[in-house]
Amino acid sequence: MSKKSASKQSAALTPAARQKNLWIFIALSLALSVPIFLSTPPDAPTASLLGTFFIGSYIPAILAVIFVAIEKDKKESAAFRLRIFTLRVGWLWWAFAFLFPTLVWLISGAVFLVQGQDWPASYAALGFFPLALLIYFGEEIGWRGFALPRLLQRYNAVTASLILGAVWGAFHIALNLHRPFFAALNFAFLVAISVILTWLFLRTNSVILTTVLYAVFNTWLQVFLVGQDTEKQFMVPLATTWLAAMFLIYRYGTSLSDGME
């Protein structure tokens, strides 16, 4: 009986089975989160919007934990926990996580100011950062903690990043259906920053660090996208993020790890 159990467990953990579980995970993440995001109208009170966003954002995390538990692979379970809770990385990586998105927005502001255009800001929105960390941690547990390593088992790092970025973008479209042009811009942004987050993840194995980078970027977004022309304001940081992603691909190749120390 123990031999049969071991045989079943072994069969369940084949590469093909892992890939099947990955796509089931992705399908369920979208199928369960999108209705939650659509359940609250865009003109609802901020507390209701944040509550809906929080619940929907933890769907990938919950599903990831369930899949890891079902698979009963001790090695993968340990690796999953390590990815989620790794904090001890070099200080330069922490600096990058905070400074890169900040630099992107500073460049964007400089472009607007040089052109003589207004660049309104609401610095009170900096208080959004702790909440952003909490919300996006749920997404990152699913996307970088569970999905990315499995995509990397089949695809090179750039292809895996683009696939995951597209899934991530689709995950967020429901939040911006009332602003279709902004939804399209945000989709393109998430695909680009997915490449950067993969590059960072490959060097740190830290979901916490990818969460920090994304939370810093979106906190600055809350600070600076406060005018009437948010789509126009978003185009410069979008272009800057894509340039950074393309530089990483040029510098490190499709593996995003050539020359990695």
C-alpha cells in the first residue's frame, strides 16, 4: 500500500503535472478574483474599494498555498516558504527596490516640468505604502512565489515574464474597466515590470523584495496620478519602465541571468 501511495505521489509531481496545476491555478485566480473586483462600483467609498481589492488580491496567495499543500512535495513546500519569507538579501537589492521606482517617477516629473506642464501631486498618498505592502504581498505570493518558478521550469526568463505579466495584467483589468485606456496602459506596464521583477527575483529569491518594489511604484502612482489627465501622466513612467526592461533583456539575454554573480 505504501508503494502504491509513493507511486501516486511521484506521478502527481511530474513536470507535466506541475504545469497542469500551474494553468489551473492561473485560471482559478482569474475566475475567482475578477468577479470580486467587479462587485464594487468604481464610485464606491474608498474603504469599500480597498476592501474588495484586498480580498481579490489574496486569491492567488490562497490558491498557491492550497496547490502546494495538495501536491505534498516537501522539497517544493520548503522552497515555497523560503521564497515567501526571504528577507536577508544584500542591502543593494533593498536600495534598488526602493530607488528604481522612485527614479522612474522622478524622471517622469522632470519630463513634464521641462515641457512646462503641471505635475500635480498628493503627498498625503505616501501613507498608502504600508497598505500597498499588505495588499500586493498577496498577489506576489501567487505570481512570483508560485507561478514564476513553474514557468521558469519550461520557458526562458523573458518568456516566463511576458506570460506572467499578461496574466497579471488581465488580473487587473477588471479594476479599471471604467477607464479602458488606462486599463490598457496599466496592462502594458505590468508586462514590462514583470520582466524587472523576474530579474530581481532571480537574484534574491525574495517575494518580499518584489512586493516592496511594486508597492513603492504604486505608492508613487497614488501620489502623482491625481490630475484630470492621468493617462497622459502615466505614459512617461510606462515608457521608462519598458526601457528599463529592454535594457535588462539586452544586457542579460533571455535568461536574465547572464553574468549574474
